[in-house]
Amino acid sequence: MFEELIANINDALYSYILIIILIAGGLYFTVRTKFVQFRLFGDQLKAVMEKPDGKGVSSFQALMVSTASRVGTGNIIGVSTALCLGGFGSVFWMWLIAIIGSASAFVESTLAQIYKRKGPDGSYGGPAYYIEAALKSRPLALIFSVFLILTYGFGFNMLASYNLQSTFSGYGFYNKEYTPWIIGLILACIVCYCLIGGGSRIIKVTGILVPVMGVAYILVALIIMLFNITALPEILSRIFKEAFDIKAIFGGFGGSCVMYGIKRGLFSNEAGVGSAPNASASAEISHPAKQGLVQVLSVFIDTILVCSATAFMCMCSGIEPTAELSGAPYVQAALSETLGIFGPIFITVAMMLFAFTTLLGNLYYVDKCLIFILKRVPDKKFMTVYHIIASLVIFVGAGLSADLLWNIADITMGGMTIINIPVIFILSKYAFAALKDYEKQKKAGKQPTFKAESIGLPHKTDYWS
């Protein structure tokens, strides 16, 4: 009964509420920023390479933390699930939600930079901070923080743990009763060790693993696509044909390619959810708009590159996606068809890296939320207890039901989005003004720097006065 209730809430949320909020918000931000995601692509690349003046977190490091959370098991298992349950057309809707959602990512991350706070180890911030500072509503900020902790500390991390152990199901040693718990225990212990090292270790680990992992994964996908290059025209044709199969879509909207594309796309790129701003606020940069541009790039990396890599690896194999193959089995079967015995091994290794960086990136967000809720940096004893609980959650997630975990993660993420999108809509005028100020200085041949008074910001800030 509990699983059915969760499934019904999930269906209602994604069939009506979120699809309207995400698309309407993304389109509005895209138009108001004059298609910033395309127009300033060169600036996105330059902003990533900017180094901080002091010893603070660089734009690149902040990008790696947010990408570590974005680029995770959802890029493999989530895409497989969308293909198996929503068909090839779901890929188009994943692309669309990423393209228009990247404008939302720009706005939320620019706002996070504007309203960031000073701390003993550098800057920090996120939606909870700009809700409290600009809207003067700590209760709403606390509700958002609770949703974030439920999403990233529980829902997403349990799901990442389950997705990782599921990739071992194709091996002979796998036992349904024992293996998930053993893998969950090993993963929980490794993550707990990293957490004890604190935020600096998380940033260091993700900064190394994410680029290596992403490049290797995309290279293998390109090799598979080259092996099957003659099939690409037919695959592209099928993606667009199924994406606009009106009869199939409206015949069962809750299970259509549109819904699976949006759900799995949002789960993967998190644009507008309010997660990445927590990492964006930690970057030391000269202008808030620069970090907004960096997060646009993160969405493209996640969905246009990594999700597409998984989709084309699977679609090129010639194996038809079915509900029975949903999840890890479809990816493993597809890669076995093209790469032989190396295929499942590669996916297992990729999933281990994806899951690990996802878990660390997610818990980095939770750390920042705890600081907001407690109004101070938690002491060592508190953090030790929290790290043990977070590790136990990872252990438990490995052995639970896949459908239940997907639905719980979708609902808590939806709760964050329902709060964050209207908030950034209300505050977006400051992000638009910051973008205009950035472009005005660039046009004048200056290195853009920011002052709050230059955009008429009425709120007190720690950094830009």
C-alpha cells in the first residue's frame, strides 16, 4: 500500500505540476536571457578556467562538485529505464528539458553567487540562503532544506547504492539475498572514510575522478557509435518519430516518452531543482554571472554528452529495449552485443565511479544545508554521527525495491523544484540585471567585476557591497 501511495503521488506530480513549472520556467528564463545557453557558450568555457585570486574554490572545482552529483547512476540506469519504459522518443524530451532547463540553471546559480555568505573556509550558500535573504522567509528556506536533505541524503543516495549493486546482477557470483547487502556495506564504508576527511577531501576527490570518468565514458560511447555508424540515421529518425507519436503519448501519458524523458532528464541534470547552487556559491569569482554560465555548461555535460552517450550506446546495439530489461540489464546486454565480455565489465567500473562521485557530491550539498539549519558549522561529534547515519542509508538502499526508490527520489526532488522555480522566478530580475551588467562590461573591453549597487540590489550581501 505504501509503494502504491508513493507511485500515485509521483504520477500526479510529474503528469501535471512539474511539467508545467519546468517548461514554463525554462522557456521564460531562456527568452529573458536571450538564449544565454547558446549565445554565450564561449564565455562558459572561459569562466570554467578562471582561477581564484586567493585560496578559495575555483569555478572549475565548483563545476566538478555539481557535475559529480549530476553525472551519476542516473546517466546510465536512468537513461536505460527511460528507453525501456518510454521508448526511443524519451531521448528527445531529455534533450529538450536540458536545453531549456539550462537557463534555469543559469538563474539559480547566479542568485546563489549574489547572496552567498562568508565562512571560515570560504563562501557558501544556495537556495535556502537566497530565500531567507531576499524573501525574508526562514520557514520556507527550512522547508526547502528539509526536502534537499531527504532528496540527497536519503532518496538519491539510496538509489545510487541500489543502481550500483544492480550492475553486478549479471555475474555468476551474484545472489539476490546476500550480494546487494555486501556491496552496500563495502560502498558505505568507503564513503564514510571519505566523509571523515571533510569538504576539502570531497572537492579534491571529485575534481580528479569526474573529468577522467566522463572523458573515458564518452570515448567508449563514440567507439561503439563508430562500430555501428550505419545504424545512426535510422536511430535518429526513430527518436523524433516516437517523440511526437501523439496517439502513444496521450494514450497513456503517465508512461509515455514525454514523462520518462522529463523525469529521468530532470533526475540526471537537476536544472532548476536547487541543488547545484549549493556548489556554485562556494566558487571565488569576480562576477556572479560567470558561475551561472559555468552551471549552464554542467547541464550540457550531463545530458547532451553523458546521457546521450548511454542512449546511443544502447540504441546502436540492435537490442530492443523492453520493460523486463529496464535498468542495468539493458545497458549490459547492449554493451555485450558490441564489446563482448569487456562491455559488462566496463559498465560495472563506470557505475562504481559514477555512484561514488554522486554519493560524495550529494552529501556535500547536505553538509551545506546543515550549516544553514543550525546557523553554524556543526561540531565534530555532530558530523561524526551524521556521517555514520549517511553511510547506513547507503547500506540500506542497496537492498530495497528499485521502483520504490525511484519514486521516493522523484517525489523529494519534485518538492525541491516546486519551491525553487517560483522563488528564482520572483528573484530572476537580479540575475537578468547581473547578466546585463556582465555583458556591458565585456562590451566595454573590461574584465567583468560586480558590485551590488550596480544592479540596484536592495538586499545586504556579504561579498558584493
